[in-house]
Amino acid sequence: MLKGGGGVRVGAGAGFAEDRIEPAVDLVERGDLDFLVFECLAERTIALAQLERRRDPTGGFDPLLRERMTAVLAASINRGVRIVTSEGAANTRGAAALIADIARDAGVHVRIAAVLGDDVLALLDEPDAVSANAYLGSDGIVTALDRGANVVVTGRVADASLFAAPIIHAHGWSLDDLDRVADALTVGHLLECAGQVTGGYFADPGVKDVPDLADLGFPLAEVHADGTAILSKLPGTGGLLSVATCTEQLLYEVHDPSGYVTPDAIVDMSQVHFTEVGPSRIAVGGARGRPAPPDLKVSVGYLGGYLAEGEISYAGPGCLARGDLALDVVEKRIRDLGIDVGELRLERIGVDAVYRGPRRPPAAEPPEVRVRVAGRVARKADAERIGREVTGLWLNGPAGGGGARRWVTEQVIIRSTYLPRASVTPSVEWIVV
């Protein structure tokens, strides 16, 4: 039986891999939830997970999985809250096994479903690819929940679908009921970035003020059988949930509001309406659905060499000129050493690190500047050498340099392609504790 008097209550426990954990614990304890959803994947995140699994075949799932599940699993099971999470990343089976270990340690009984099928590398004729993950829809999660899963862990599932699945399951909607599926996906899209819709990415002091951002509350939605929903956050938490925050989130990463493409449906959000029905309580409705496209998006990963990064700071009178000289020195050293750099960034943080174009003087001399060198190279040894050229500025560069750092990271390049939907089949594996 649903806890919301006919409405299913779904909370957003995370909006990205390194999100805060405390708001999710609060939602479990005070949110009277039916479901808690952790959305923890992006193209970059799954690429990093694939790299980790290459280094350690037992890894490749979300690095915060243990901490997150330790914090919420027992309390969720004891309160009848079911968990859906994409923390499987590149190793969904491994994530399910870890969750089972946490359940055993906590002394709770749990049915864990691992939704597989997103790994489609074997289907691609791409000899240089190291990973390929299709964006699955809600169907595998719905199947797992229909069969009694307390916890569902997935790899690459479309963000909105991760939240839509519990709603579709709870109300028994058919995946062919496109308007109801569109309602569920719209709510999922509003929840998928967690604190972003409650003011986290919205805040702009003096323009869009958000109270108590340090104690930002994560959102939850109560979704009714007619597809309408009320978005809210817990009393006493910081942040702001308003028509404006919801409107910004609705348009986030949506190129065409009348045709938002997901694996479950194409959603027409052009008639979605928001109504404030109380403090940080927003009613939403009005989505419409059309059939999903015949193909699924696939993120394909390729080894992309190494990224070398180095930074050093200069302060006081003439700091900008000294920082510019430091960059000139490193650039010449890289050229004279014959290092083959595919892409090189020489930037002054706080002056032109975001600006793209020729180096130019700022309107006023800053009190300090931190310079950054970043180069993409094929060989790790070359990446290490670029970093050492930056730290070498300590004694071989302009006066007053300090705080030098360098590091090297292996890179995976992500490109997108499509596969026929019929060639990608989700499956469910079980662990019962």
C-alpha cells in the first residue's frame, strides 16, 4: 500500500556520483517515502568507472556506494522504503554483491535486483572501443519492482527513467500509456538532479537568493494516479522549491521542450504547468507523450591518452606579469623538449581560465593569480614531464611562485552512437539476503 494516500512518494537521494549523503538519510527518516532514488551517473562518471574496472576488475561501481548504502539501507528496509540506484556504473553485479554484504552486516533481509543489459560493447564493430553503454529505459526496473525487489541497482539508465520506473510500477501504468509515462518522466526529470531543483544550482546572491544553502534539502514528489504531482522538500531544511526553480530544472539539458527524447517516450513538456500550493510545495502536470524512437543512445568509450595538469600561484605586485612569464617558460620548454601535445591549455585562473581566446590583460591587476598548464598527450611519460615543468618553476621560474601541484590522469574519450532498440535486452539477476 502506498504511503501517500493514493500518491506514490519518491525522494531524490542523489543527483550525481559525489552528492551529499545526509539529505538522503533525512528523506528516509522523515519523508514517509515509498521509494528513494539515487541518480549517480553521467557520461564522465561512467567513463571513470570503466577506467577503474580496467585497473581492478572487482571495482567499477560508484565509489560512494558502500558509504551511501551503509547510511540508508537498514533504515530504508525497516521503514518499507524501496531503493533504486544507478550506482552499478560499470559493474552492476559487483555493486549488487556489495549491497548484499552491507545488508548481511546490518542484519536485514533484502531482495536485490541487478538490472543488466546496458553493456553493449560486444554488439559494436569498434575494435578500439573499451566500453559501450546503452541508455536503458524504465522497463527493467519496473520488472524488478513488480517481482518484489527491495533494492534495484542498475548501470546506465536514462536519468528520468530511473525515477519514472517506481511511479509506473506503483500505479500499475502500462508503458503504452504514453501520457502517464510522460508524466512520470517529467517528474523524474525534475527530481533527477536532486538539490538542483531545490535551489542548489539556482542560487545567485542578490539576484536569486536561496536561504540556508549549507543545509539544502533534497526534493521529493507525491505522484497521483492521474499523473499530477506535488513536489516538496522536508520542513526545516534549507533551500528553495519554487515555480522558478522548477522551470529552470524543467529546461535543464532539454533542447526541444516539445520533444524531449527518452528511451521510454518522447515527452512534450511545452504545456507543463507549475502552481505553488504552499511553501516549497509545487504542483505539476500537463505533460504529453509520443512513442519512443526505434534506437537507443549509446555512449562509447575510447582510451584517450593522458591529461597532464600543473598549477602554481603568484601574489602581490606584478603577479600577473610573473604568471604570464611562467606560462611562457613552460610553453617554450614543452616545445623545445619535442613533446607531442594534442591540445595545450595555458591559463590564468580568475583571469581567463573560462574565457576561450587569445591571452588578454584584465581590467585591473589582480592581487594574486594561479596559473594552470594542461596538456593532452599519448604517453604517460610525456604527461609526467609536463607536470614537472610546472613544479620546476619553483626554483627555475619567476620570483615568488608557490603552491605548485601536478597530476596525471588517464583519459577515456566518450562518443555517442545509436543501436536499434530490438538489439538491446535488459535482464534482471537476483541476490536474496
